[in-house]
Amino acid sequence: MTAVLDALSWVLLVGGGFFCVVGAVGMLRMPDFYTRMHAASVTETLGAGLMLAGLLLQAGLTLVGAKLVMMGLLIFFASPTATHALARAAMTRGLEPLLAPPEDASSKP
């Protein structure tokens, strides 16, 4: 039984690490503020969530496990709220989303 828990824990940890790396690459590659903010929220939600779940399987029903659950709940509730507030503040300040890719100067006649 412990081998199954260890394997499942490692799958969750590796999956969380994968989403963290994908989100970091997305933050570097995305063209504007709003898409970068989306990549950051994916990193925080999926990456941190999967890593916390994997660590929770390793910790079991202990005080450390309770602390991990509390951290997960904090991320679950605070992350969407903070992301929404950030996007709303950017829209209020007049930051427009990039709706079309910029025209390439070399394609003009």
C-alpha cells in the first residue's frame, strides 16, 4: 500500500512540476499582460495544487497534512480573487488587451 501511495504522490509532484514549468514558459512567451496573467494563474492553480496534493499524500493525517490543506484552501480562494482584482485594475487604468498579432513590418509593400 505504501508503494502505491508513493507512486501516486510522485505522479502528482511531477505533474505539478510540469505545470509550473509550462506556466513559467507561458509567462515568458505570451505577448501581453492578460495572457501572461492567465499563464501565472495556471501555474498557481494547477502546479501548486498538484504539488500540495502530492505532499499531502506523503504527509498523511498529521499536523503537516492539516497545514498543507490550509495552504491549499488559501490558494484556492485567494488566487482567483487576486487575479480578478489585478485584471480589473488593469482594465480600469486603460490597459487594452492585444486582440490581434502586431503586423510584421517586412510584410508591407
